[in-house]
Amino acid sequence: MTVGRAAARWSRTTFTESAYLSTGAAIGVAATAALTGPLSVLLSLSVTAVLPVPFANATVRLTRRLTDLQRTRHRIFFGVRLAPFPPDSAVTGPRDGWRRPLGTRLISRPVWRQIGCHLLSCLICVAGFLLALLLWVTGFVLVTLPLTVWVLPVRPVPGLHPQAPAAVLSGSAAGLACLLAASWVTRGAAALDVRSAKALLQPSGADQLAVLGRRVEELAASRSAAVQASDQERRRIERDLHDGAQQSLVSLAMNLGLIRMSLPEGTPDSLREAVRTAHDDAKRALTELRDLVRGLHPAVLDELGLDAALSGIAARSPVPVTLRIDLPHRPPKPVEAIAYFVVSEALTNVAKHAEARRVVVSVEHGDPHRLSIAVTDDGRGGAVTGGGGLSGLRHRVGTVDGTMRIDSPVGGPTVLSVELPCAS
């Protein structure tokens, strides 16, 4: 890089940093003056409960406007993009009344950090700008000293004689040193202000962790509410089908059975066949509807609990099932429903694919915070963990932060282990 290019770049950088300090000094003085009044009134009235609220809200709004202005200044001069602060509710929790703006919004760390940054920026920019300005003026006067003494001797400079070139040149050298020092002061003050803005005008690690923790809590609460709402909706559909369509099909099947038995002698065979077919179809539809209702949410699960519901599944399984159930505490209803469907789907998969002769189902709830399920069969093994049924089970277990593990070596046995967390 040539000397001319270096000088041009030095000039542009110095000019940008000087403009940055001058605008920062102006904004800092205005911010200090604007924030001093509300803060003083707020602190003097902090012993009351109602009066500080308007001043707190005004201080927060003013602080945010000043922060936006500072962000724009940093972006324009140096291309520095500061990360925005999260909403107050994400850091300090949801609002809970008219006291909330004073209780958390003003006292929250992000607001105080922004106020501190504005006051610190005022100090850095004003001090840096004034010191740099003093050095610039002093340096310019001293550098131009030979011109003043030798070329334009309009008025003699006190203490300098035109015939004392050593003193004149020494003053010029001191002026050059002042100009260099002015550049260094400008650059140092600008760098210090940028560093303070990066540290105070964007979220810190603690703020980001607080936001992440809050979001995790909100997502967990939202998912728990969704699981409960889904379980309640299945219960409602099950009741509607049981009390509505299922009863209608029962009545229809009974009436068709009575008609079938009441047909007189001499009834055409085609009519008898039609009635018989309709009767059989009605009974088949009733069976399918009962299976559908049981798949949505078995009524026995609510009435008699998980033990009785699993006993019903085991009784209907084509593969002999041994139940080992230890339930000293009744799990929450959503967990009961998931446990029921896990065992039901596991037994269905065993009957379809495992070629097993026996299945052992173990359900333990000795720990009130966890429900453990293990389904073991003596089939051929080699279960595909990514299969449709097992993937559905894994998704259902995951809705309550449960875990599912499958151990299925070729030749068997296959063990399906599920852990479901329960609310304390």
C-alpha cells in the first residue's frame, strides 16, 4: 500500500470516527438530560405504589427509543448490527396486573443495561470528542507555526523569535504529535464506545439463557395442554359414538334379528337372504364401531383403571399374554391412555409379525414419578424400529417426554421398553 493510499484511508477512517464521536456526544447529552428527569422523579416516588407507574413507563419507552437511535448510529458508521433484546415478558414473565410495569419492566436487567449504556456512551463520547478536539486544534496551531512566524509575520508570536528556528520546528513537531494523538484518541474512544454498546445494548448470555428457559417452559406447557386437550377430545368422541351411533346400531341389529326370526313360512328365499345379510352387516358394523371406540379411548380405562383395561387387551390377544402389573399409584389419565395404546399396539405387532408363542407384559409404577412398561415376546425378532406402528408409538410416547427402546436381535426375544414420566 502506497503512502498516499495509507494517508487517504487514515483520513477517511479518522473522519468517520470523529463524526461517530460527535453524533454520540450529541445523543449522549440528550439522553442524559432526557433520562435524568424521569429517573429522579421515579426514585423519589418509589416508596408509593401508584405514582411511579407513569414515570416508569415513560422511562422505558424513552430508553427504547434511544436504544433504537444508537443501533442506527452503529449500523450507519461501522456496519455493526446489534441483536435486539427479547420482549420483557420473555425475560421477566407475563404481566400480572397494574403493578407489573414498575415491578419488572423498569427493574429488569435489559432496561437497566440500556440506561447504563446511554449514560456511559455520553461520558465516553463527550470526553473523547472534547479531548480529540483539543488535540486537533492544538496540533493544527503548532503545525502551522512556521507559516505564522516566517511567512506571515503580521504579529510576533510571544516567546518566539523569527531568528530561532529550533523553537519553531520543535513546536511543529509537537503539533504533529498532537495530530497523531488526536487520531489515536478518536479511534480509542470510538472503539471503547462500540465495545460498550456490544456489551450492553444486546442480550447477554444470561439473558439468552433466560429466554431459552422461558421458551422451553412455554413449549412444555403448550404441549402438555395439547396432550390433555387431545385426550379430552378422544373421550368426548368416544362418548358421542357410544351413546349415539353405537346405540343406534345396536337397535338396528336387534330389530333386524327380530324381523329375521319373525319371517312367516312361505317368505321368498331372496327376501330371507336380504334380511340375513342386513342383520350380519349390522352386527359387523357394530363390532367395527366398538373396536373404533375402544381404539379412541376405552371406557374401561376411566371406569376401572389401567389394570382392568390391560386385562381386556390380554384376553383378546391371539397370543397368550402374561400380565405383571404393579400399580400402587394410579397414573395421570393422559399417561394411562398412552400406556394402554402402547401395550395394545405392541400386542398387535406381536400377533402380526413376531410368530411368538407367548408374551409377557410388565407394568410398574413403584416410582410415583415414572411408569415403566416392558413387553417381551419369544418370537423371531429382527423388528424394524422405523416401522409405521413403532414410529407411531415413539411419537405418542414423545408427547409426554417419554422414552422408548427396542431390543430385537434376530432370533429373538424382542423387548420393548417404555418409560413415561408422571407428574408429582
